[in-house]
Amino acid sequence: METDVDAFLGQLARPLRPQVNELAGLLLKRLDSELPELGEDADIAALTLDETAQHVTAFLDLLETNPDVSVSKAPLIALEGGRLYARRGIAVSRLLRGFRLGHLSLLELVQAEASRLTGDWQVIHLATMRLVVIAFDYVDRSSEEVVAAYQEERDRLLQRRLALTQ
């Protein structure tokens, strides 16, 4: 049955792929409503649409090709976003909240697509469970990389300030 579920997830991903920018826009609307302070910084706002689109694309890639999630990497633009948050002094908790909101929103969108493709609730349930596992793995791995970039940038900024005070 796992092969059937994986094939179903691939069927879910394919029609969503041409809508990546639209999906990213929907995710950003939710982020803007729940984390409005992030949109107030022009540099962050400019980066966020492309970053979100790249995360959506990476997630759809996982659903379509069913690779080992452990080898997936955060998009490079996401690492730059983490560094930018550190330079702006935005708490890492806000960054992680953005990841969780995007994660939830994307799961909701994909699950809505599932009910349009089939009325078989067993397939939808099994696909949803698999979808949650893949999504959590992706978000955990991506956020770990982004937080590491954030911390490296924050540490670099603190070392530079310390050097200036001595």
C-alpha cells in the first residue's frame, strides 16, 4: 500500500507544480497576517516570495520523486534569509514560526487537493499520514540549516561588535 500512497502523493504534486508562485503567494498572505512585522522590512519582503516558492518547489519534488528526505537541503535563498533575519535582529523564534505557518498552510493546500482526486478515505488518510511525515522531516531539516546560518551570522556580528569595543 505504501507504493500506492507514494504514487498518489506524486499525483497530488504534479497539478500543483504549475501553481508554485500562486501557492507561495497564498502562504505569504498567511505569514503577513500572522507575522506582519516581517513584511515591514523591504529586504525580507523581497526575499520571502522567492524563498517560499523555492520551499514549495522542493516539497513538491519530494512528493513527486519520493527521495530520501534525509538528503534534502534547504534552498540557498533560505540560508540567506536566516542570515538577513540575524542582521535585522529578528528573533529566531519568529523565523521558526514562519516555517511552521508555511508548513501548516502547505499541508492544508495539498490535503484539499487530495479530496478532489479521490473519494477513497483510506487512501486520503494514508496519504495524509505520509504527507505529514515527509513535511515534518523537510521542515525540521530545512529549519536546522537556516537556524545554523542565522546563528553563524549572529555570532559573526557579535564578534565584530566586540572587536570594535576593544
